[in-house]
Amino acid sequence: MPKGSCTSMAFATAFIVLSISAIAGLITMIILYMNQITEMHPTPPPTLLSTTEAPPPVMRLPKNLIPESYEVHIKPYLYPKIMEEVNVTSPNQTMLFTGNSTVHFHCVQKTGSIYLHSKNLAVSSPVVKIKKSDQKVSVFRMKHHEDGSDFLEIQLNNALEAGYNYSLSLTFEGEISENLEGLYVSTYNDGVPAYEGDTNSERFLATTDMEPTNARKLFPCFDEPEMKAVFEVTITHRRYKRVLGNAKEAGSYNIDSEWGYTEFHPTPRMSTYLFAFTASDFEFVKSSHDRVAIKIYARPEAITAGYTNYAANITGQILKFYESHFGINYAHNKLDQIALPDLNPAAMENWGLVTYQEGGLLYEENVSSLLHKEVIATLIAHEVAHQWFGNLVTMKWWNQIWLNEGFATYMSYFAVDHVEPSFKIKDAFILSDLHTAFEEDALASSHPLSAPQEDVQTTYDIIDMFDAITYSKGAIVLRMLADVVGEEVFNNGVKMYLSAFKNENTDQNDLWDCIQKAVSAVNGNTKVAEMMGTWTNQVGYPVITINTTNGEIYQKRFLFNDSAVSSLWWEVPIRVMSQSDQSHVRVWLRDNKTVAIPALESEKGKWILVNVNCTGYYRVNYNPENWERLLTQLETDTNPIPLINRGQLIDDAFNLARAKLVNVTLALNSTRFLRNETAYLPWESAVRNLKYFILMFDRSEMYGPMQAYLQQQVKGLYNFFKNDTDKSEVPSDHSLQHSQITAIEVACSNGLPECQEMAKKMYADWMESNNTNKIHPNLRSVIYCQAVAEGGMKEWEFAWEKFQSSNKTSEKDQLREALSCTRKIWLLNRYLQYTLNPEKIRLMDVASTINYIARNVVGQELTWNFIRANWDYVSQGDGAMLIEAVTRRFSTQFELEELERFATTYEMGPATTAVYQAIEQTQVNIQWVSKNKETILKWFESETAS
């Protein structure tokens, strides 16, 4: 049986006397040959005279050639003056790189052409050799395909023969990217000359970001995740730069007084999207591990200040936790983590060299919020989990990227809980991912976790897969499966999966097979693939409707748009508890018919609660009587209902109301108990859901009564923390620290006078204190925002000056958000203009800054006009975020028509899906506001009448 099968593990010892590598190589060759025996290389057929439309271009590489290893030599030219040394001209002082590469590959099917990827590279000097004899194969010509495939085709005069090994050598040059893709330059200013005689304190560093399809922008390669290979890398660089790569350094050598080069040991066998290197002036600290060399790199001043210490303290612990949890050691001998001034996304799991935005790795004592440790721990846990899920075992194609991202998200729950048990935030993470996935998956324009391969072909298609469905839904359905089969059984199946497929590529069926084997080992009866196929192969999720008077239950797809029709159904595991019996019972709903289940029939006058601890990925709707009993329980004594379910009851009620499945007053009634609630999860759920109401109505007469109600509800929570807040202190309990911030944010933003006065006074004291900031780091973000909102030009200018002068990442992030809170239109306009200048707002921060401004009701129309006027520049960062940000208030026919015109007039690129989701959401908003506005106004007026 082939390597990479859970079923085959038991037979492994029978072949111990044979060469493992020889067997693996032979089997791989046979499998690839059998799979590809009928495939031809994707040369389009000759053009025929026809009136039919031409077929779409082929976007996938043929599998007739299998890469085994690369030798890659790169020389980046980071400074314009150095570019004069190369014999090329470059307009606008664009920085360049040059290089050469040799890829060694095996031919499994005869072919007259070599196809690989290359984008925006000038490629020359192709040399093809037969590996065994070193004999050359003559090249007819090279051709770059201009059809969006990024194919570089090497056409040969003589065909390559199946069964032989070959090499292809190429020379290339390209431009260093200006938009944080492929190889790009990051800059920072440390105020100190780098060497004697240098007058410039601006620092340049070269770094890379390859996921998903940017390796082809650095060197010609087989740039698909299944085309794994070993990489031997040499980087030529300025002598004083420290160069890091995926593997350990093999040696560093001087060329002359200016230049040197660094060679690296061969990498593990890996996909091209994990390729990485950096060249910088950074220093490092070590993290403890008995076998792996772990180093944390950052700007020298950040190392000296101790900002990397927290990351160093927990990284080794997280790595050891995963090694123990999976029963498989980290498969590399080193793990470098580096905090970069510029990076988009937040972090990237490159094997052996994990890159982070500075805010994701640096904890600045007495500046960073204590809660910022959550961000750092979660990011590190996520990226380190990828060293198994993604790096060691990789999905076959991007349509199942959730096998990487969903697993990394799910595993981070446990790793953070292990290294920071006092945080007690597993439930908060779970509820956040559940709600994030629910929101996006309730649109008809959502997609399945495992999308059909034919739907994920282009780079834009691939980028679209990196969304809340992949990350959050992926994690939640894994948690649901673990609950069904039992955590121990689930973990055993995962261990089999990682062991059976290490260094290989998989699809979800390989995972199901391994977990099924673990289930069978304990005589379980769950049919894993059958159950999970309904959750991963289908779009959306169900709402379960229960009549507790007779136990009848049925399911249908949950959609915000009630006019959409769906016949989908899921295998739904349902956990039930009742007011009279706190034990949990599991029942199953396996089709879309109405059935009666005795366990769901309530005793007279008693409530029933379904989806206990939110282990299932579905919403729950009850008959009105049961809703009333549950809400009465919350108002009298919340303790019988699990904390996570208190948050979920609010979320279900509000979203059922958005989908017109319950009356909107039921949702609003679910917030009444909050006047006596101090726990974070229910408040977080209520605030997030009420934000939808605020977005729909903060430009209307509804907003006054709504603010009055929220003032009334939050006053108890605000007063609970008032003594601490007034002294700029925070509680010791981690969850209560979150609640304190929520109390200030809700109270101040809804006009509670004592909160607004507190915020203005603290900020004014800082302005007058000669740089002594006594505001607790936990409270700075919310205090800064509220004070800037209540202030004018003086407060805004003070924040801007502090933002420009600070070299502390946390402080800059807090101030950058606070600057968006002003209610002065002209200041927001100025701030928007600053986002076009990378010396003021870094490119990686442009989308989030515009997002902050768009959250401000005063900035809504400004940002919508601004992104249309400057789309080409601002969409380089995260166009999808921008679309969601500027359209979240849209609820009129005029706004819908403007949005539709925008979608057809501008080049959306990776934001295409986002804009059509925004159109769908706007249509939902229009219907919902029309139906519910008067009812909601009356409810708020009645609740605040006194």
C-alpha cells in the first residue's frame, strides 16, 4: 500500500529491511505515473475556424515533471546607489534583484515542453541537462504565457523521456516589490548611523512573503503546494547584513569590502509558498528548547528594551506542547521568528523562519496592554501549529486550505490555554470564531470549506479562500467532530494523520480515514466522512427549530436573505440540557424532515437548552414559550445556563431576528439581563450584535433612544469598575479586564457623562504632564479614542504628534486607531489623505486605518468617496476589508445602486467576492430596516420611558 495511508501503517515494519527512501521514491513514481498516464501537457490546441468561444486557459501545471530540489542564488540591491553597479536601467529608482537557479526534477511522462511558473521576471539562459550523463537537451525557445496562468514554457527540440532525471538552469532578474509581496523592502528609522561615516539613520531590510503564489515572482519554480522540493539557497548581500533563511546557515563569506554571501543548509522538503529569507541589521534573543534552536529577531533597540522577552518565554513552551500533543517532534532543527516593520498578513508560517508584524511579536512592558499578550500568544500558537499542519503535512490544493488554517486556529485554543492558563480564554476564542464564521456563512454568496477544485484556479480565487470560512468555520467544525467522537479519539486520529502523511500532501478524505480508524479502534459507530461531508462539502449551516411542547424538530439552511431557497441538510449532533436535568444528552438530526425526539420535550413550565457549550455549528430557534422561559431565567439567575451559552442565546436571538425568523423584540429582550451581568462573554455578544442596530440607525432618529437604553444598561457594569477606572487601575482577573474595557467603551460612546468626563480628564492630564502618561496601558486605546472624539483640533494634533514620534509599536497602534475617532470632518479628511503617503501611514496599515475611520459615523461617506477615488493604491493592502468597512452601514436603494456601479466600474481583483457579499448584505439591510424600524423605535422608547 502507498506511503501516506493510515491503513498502511500496520504494514510498515514488514519492509524494514528495504531502503525506506528507495521504496518511497518508487511508490511515488508509480502513483504519479498512474495518475498522469493519460494527461497531456496543457498546450492549447491549434486555433480552428469557429464561432464558439475559446476555452478558458489551463491554470494548473501538468504533473509530468516532479521537482526534487532547487539551487537558488539571489542578490537583492536594496539601495538606489548600488543599482548603478548592475547593467540595467530602472525607472523611478525601483530596487532590483538578480539571480540564478537550477531545479532538479524527475520526468514521469514524456514531454516536449517544461512548464513552470514565472511572473514579472526577465528570464534568460535556459540550460536543460540529463542528470545521469550531464548531456544537454537543446532548447527551441522560451515563452511566457499571457493568459493569467503565469506559465513559463521551455520548448525543447528533443522530448524528455519518462523515468529520467533532469535539471533546468535559468538566470533571472526582477524588481523588488513595493506592495509587500514576493521579495520586498521594509524600512524603519532607529536614529543611529549603521556604521562610521554613515549619516542616514533610515534602515532597509529585505524580506519575503510568498503565500499563496508569490514565489514565482522571485525565481522560476513549480509554484503549487503539491510540488514539494528541497531548497539549497545562497543570498548575496551587503557584508554587514545578517541573513536568515528557512534552514540553518552553512557559511558566510566575504566577496569584497562591500559584498558577501551566505549559504544555507538544505531545507526540509517543502512547498514553494513556504520559501523565505531576510537580510537585516536585527539582533536576537533565544527561547528555551532542549533540541531546537529557537531565536526571536527584532530591531536592536527592541531587543535591548526587552520587547521580545514575552515571545521568547512562550515560544519554546508552545513548541514542546505541540510535540507532546501530536507525538511527533518538530521536523526542523531551528525555528527563527522575526518581527518585521512591514508585513501583510499579520504573520506567515515559513518553515524555520516565521515572520510577524511587529505588533504580533513585541510586548512592550508598561506600554502594551496586558491583554496584548493574548494577541501574541495566539499568533505564535497559530504559526507554530502550522509547522505540523501546512508545513509537515500540506493540502494538495488551495481549495482545501482549511486543512492548514482551520487546524492551526483550532490547535491554538489548546496551546494558549496551556501556556497562559490564567487567561481562561478558550471559550472567548471559540465564541469569537463561531460568530465570525456564522456572520459570513449566512450569506448566499458564501462558499464551502472544501470548494470544488475547478472553482479555485486563479491567484484571485486562491486569495478569496483565506477568509472567515477557512479559518473560523474550519476550527469550529473540527471542534464539533472532536466533541462527537471524543477528544482522545480525535487526537489519536490526528496523530495517525500527521504520522502517515508527514512530508506529503493530503485532502480531507485522508483526515477522515485516519479519524475513522481511531473511532473503529474503540468500537465507535460514527461514520466520520459521511457526517463531515455535510459540513465541509456544503455551503452554509442550519438553523435547528424546536417545539419543546411536543419535541418536534427540523432543520433548514440559515440565511439572512429569507427569499433564498435551499434544500441542504446536515448531520447535526445536538447536545441538550433542561432546567430539571443539568446533564447533557446527545441526539441526532440526520435529514430535513420534521421528527419528534422525546429528549426535546420539556416538562411543564421548564426550559430546554440546545447546543450546550456551543459544540455544534448551528443556530437554534425555539417555540416562543421556551424563549420566554430562557430569558426569564437569565433575568432571575444566570448561573444554571453555561456562560458561553449566555452569549450564544443573545447571538442567536439577534441573528434570527435579522433573518426574520423571530420578532425583533425578542432579540432586544435578550439584553435586559445585562444590567446585572459583569461577565465578558454575554456583554461581548450583546455589544457586537447591537452594533448592527447602531450601524443601521446611527444616522436616524432612532439613535437617541438607543443610546439612552445602552446608557441605562451599562451603568451597572461601569460602576462595577468605577473605582479601578478612576484610579487608572485594572482588575487582576483576565476576563474582567476585558469587561472593564467594554464598560468604558459602551458608556462613553453612548454619552454616559461620568465616563466622558473621566476620559477627557485623563487625556488632558497626559497632554499637560510633560510626557508622563499615567493612563494604564489596558485603558489607553479606549481612553484615547473617547477623548479625541470629545475634543477638537488640539487633542487630535497631540495624538498625531505622539504617533509620529513614538517608536513603540503598541503605542503607535493605539494612537492610529484613536485618530479616527474625531467627529471633525476636516480632520478625518486630512487623516485619509495621510494614508496615501507611506511615510505617514505604512502600506500594511492603510486598510485598517480606513476601516477605523469608516466605523466612525462621521467618516462613513468620506471613506466611501475616498476609496473610489484612490482604489488602485488603497486596495493593495486588503481590498476585501475596505469593501466590508465602507459598506457596513449601507441600507438604502441609492447606496445599493452606487455599490453595484462600483462593482462593475472598478477592477476588484481579490476583493471580488467581498463586493458581491456587500451587495447581498446591503439588500438584506434594506429589507430588514424597512420591516423593523418602527418596532425597534417603539421598543427603545418604551424601555427608557420613566
